[in-house]
Amino acid sequence: MAGGLGSKLLGYRLSHNTLPYGINSIKGAVIVSNSSAVSDYFVPTKLTPGWGSFVQYCPTTVTVIPASTPAGKYYNHSLRCTDANITCPANYYCVGNGDKVACPSGETSPAGSTSFSACTPSVNNPPASCVPSPACLPKDECGTDNCGNPCGPTCNSGYFCNNHHICQTNP
């Protein structure tokens, strides 16, 4: 099979002022561009070491991003040059456009989630009606607030907090 410049077998010439276009690398399809007004670059795509070095030491005017991102994955938009999609972390979902979206506050999702429906209320999240208050009980009453958090003074050794929020001696 013959290969030449402009192929995965040999590599690509990334001319100056190149708008984003797709190429095939040893790691898969990527989108590359070059905003330099004067510099052209050779993009080595045949062997992993050459490709890895190009991505790691990417020229400042060059951009490399994955050509596609499957659901459950995203790519780091803060990196100008990356060929890697990353598994969507817990508490996010990734629909396959390269972005990760946070679940709403108080909800969680497993790593690799692909849709909003994966976000479910957190087990440790109190119900929405639960609003703890620092002054939840009169100062001389023990017990818990409406969220189940300890509230008021604790009973001394040998006492317990009864159903009426009063410290009572142990029977």
C-alpha cells in the first residue's frame, strides 16, 4: 500500500493559516488547525512516539482536538492540543459533544454517565424541606433538628434525651 504526505502512513503538512480539518493519527481521527501567518509544520502520524511528541510539544499556533467524543467521555477544553477523550467523572454527565455537564446541586451520578437522567438525589443529601437552624431548640432542650442533626445541649453522663427533649436519668 503506497502512502504519501497527507496520509496516516507518512504524516501531514499543516500549512500556515490552516482552518480546522480532520486527519487520521495513530491514536484516531483528530481535528487540527494552524493560525500561524508564516510557519508550516509537519505532523507525524505513523508512529506513536512521533505523534505523542507532536501533541505534547505542540506549536503555540497549532490546535489538536479529538474529531469525535463518544457519550460518557469529554475532552479537556483548556488543553490546546489533546488527542484524548477522558471518562466522564462522577457527579457529571457527558453527552458526547466533548463537554461535561455537572449534575444539579445535591445530585450525583456514576463516572461515565451519558445523560441527565443518570443524576439522582444524593443519599447524603437531606430532603429539600430540611432547613437546619442553629437555634433549633430552646437552650435547655436536647435532641435533633428537623434534619436529624444534633441540636441543643448534650446530656451529661448517666442521662439520655427523652422524646420530650429533656435530659432524663438512665433507668
